[in-house]
Amino acid sequence: MNNLSNSVRLTGRLGAAPELRELENEKKVAKISLATHYYRKNGKGETVEETHWHQLVLWNKHADLAEKYLNKGSQIAVEGRLANRFYTDKDGAKHYVTEVVVSEVMLLDKAS
């Protein structure tokens, strides 16, 4: 079985600077919010823009890249896989989260 059954490609802009953490055994993780846009025609024939937000998780060398090069507004393209997880907040409410675990990152901003 191949990995194409769970594959995601996104291009967009960061909504905020990456959130970085260093974990035990020298691992790093970065979390990023990525905005993507979708354009469609409404019933009146007008173009309407929809913005969708995606939560990205970058590990180790990709987290290092995020720390060094990415800021709010940076444009990137990523490839990865969807991952679902659950957590319980301090009030006991359960939350379901879908994230993109990034395997490839491409910086799209022009060098100045």
C-alpha cells in the first residue's frame, strides 16, 4: 500500500509566526496556521473569496527551517499527511483536531 491515500498539498500564507518548542531528546516541533484561498462565483455571478485555515505541524529539520525563515505573512507550499487527534481541555470538554504533518516545505517569497 502506498502513502498516496493520505496526501495533502497546500499553498498559502502564514497567519502568525511559527510557534516553536524544543522537546526532550533534542527534538523540535513547530506549529503554523496557514491560510489558503478559494474563489467561486455566487448566484449573482460575483466572484467570492473563501479563506480556509489549516494547522501545520513541522518536526526537526522542518521546524528549524520555520524558525529561521518563516514569519507572519510568509508564503509557502507544503506537502504532508493528515493526522487526527483528540484532547480534553481543563474543563473536561473533548476536542477533535485535524492537522497536516508536513514532510516537504517550499519557501515561495522572493528573496530581497
